[in-house]
Amino acid sequence: MDRLHCNYLTAITWAALADGVALEAERQKLDRVATLLHLLLGAVEDALTYAAGVAPAR
């Protein structure tokens, strides 16, 4: 289940970075999603780093 939650967080992180930057409001929403999914501290930062370096498969 954790893997599914991490994949979901990464997918919505790609959406947040679609314009090339994650605004503070987007970051707060990502933090909230991570909390609701019971992900570890740092999950959002990991997702942002990963999403910034990897283009989503289309």
C-alpha cells in the first residue's frame, strides 16, 4: 500500500510541477496529501526531487 501511496503522491507532484514550479499553495496541498496517506516525513521532498528529474510516461 505504501508503494501505491508514493506513486500517487509522485503523480500529483508531476501535475503540480507542470508549469515548472511548485507554488507554496501546491506544496501545502502535497504535504496534506502525504499526511493523509500516512507517508513518512520527507515524502513530498522526495517526490518533488523525483518528479523534477523524471518526465512522466505518456
